[in-house]
Amino acid sequence: MLAVLLFGMSHALAASAEENYKWYCSQCHGLTGKGDGINATPDQPVNPKNHTDSAEMAKLSTSDVENVIRDGGAATSKSTMMPPWGKSMTEAEIKELVAYLSKLCNCKFKKE
């Protein structure tokens, strides 16, 4: 019974994709995804990706986006400024975040 109770609690505490975006992503990518978050400064070696740029975002596959969220920029040959969130978010939350990013860019990610 304790396992059921704990599972139910962790499931109830899962954040929505929008909440996760605001918590984990908006500091660099901005609340609306334009790459203009409070931590995005002119002295950064790479600007945070503009998640509203449908042409650029549509060049990515779903796996590309999942991998960079889970493993961070360094693990995916992208900017080392992008931290890995795979230990902070569940796989389900990462997949939901990918769907949220697709809404932000108003685009579909390319087929694998």
C-alpha cells in the first residue's frame, strides 16, 4: 500500500510542460521562448535557441529535441551552456516538453 501511495504522490506532483518550461527553460530561452531570458546575456558564446523560430525548429527531429533536453548541449554536440535535465524531469515530462516546444514554434519536428 505504501508503494501505491508513493507512486500516486509522485504522479500528482508531476509538473505540466508549461510549468517545466517556465522553471527549467525560461531563464535562458525566455517565458515566450524567444531566447531572451534573464540569463541570456550579450557575453555568452552562443545565444539561447529561439523556440518560436519555426524554420529553425522544424530542422530538428523529435529525438534531437528529447536528447538535448535529457542530456544537455555537450552530449549532443550543441552548446555546453545547455544543461542536461534528464535527472530533473521524467521521460514523460521530457516528451510533454517536446510537444510544448512544437506549440511554441507552431511547427512539427522532422521525421526520424
